[in-house]
Amino acid sequence: MFNNSKKKKYVNMGSFFLKKNCWFCTEKMEEIDYKDVKLLQRYISSYGDIKPRKNTGTCLKHQRKLAKALKRARIVALLPFTNR
């Protein structure tokens, strides 16, 4: 009984989250190119950090590939390390 009342409380408060779909899975992209700067900039915060999976909705497989592509783009100087 306690669990049911707790669930209702959360739903009434509006603190439940909908699952986001991975953009790379829906587009059926296997490889993420580090030279595609416009795509990579969507996944960088205003301070230059890599956005987490919770915010972007990417799956674990593509988040790893995305992080690797972002790091490669930074080393080749296509993206800045910081934006301050």
C-alpha cells in the first residue's frame, strides 16, 4: 500500500521522466565522424564539456563513440577544449 501511494505522489507532482530515444539509433548511424563539427557541437555544453547521456538521450554504445569523436576533434583542433 505504501508503494502505491508513493507512485501516485510522484505522478501528481510531475516528477516522472519520459525516455528519450537515441538520435544515432533512429538514423541507423554506426560510425560518428570526428570531422562533422556541426553534429558534434550539439553534444558540447557552453563550457566545452561533453553532455551526459541523461541530458542528450544517447545510448551507451553511441555515447562512447561520441566521446571518442569529440576528443579526436579537439586534438585535431576542430573543436576547442574550453569555451571560456
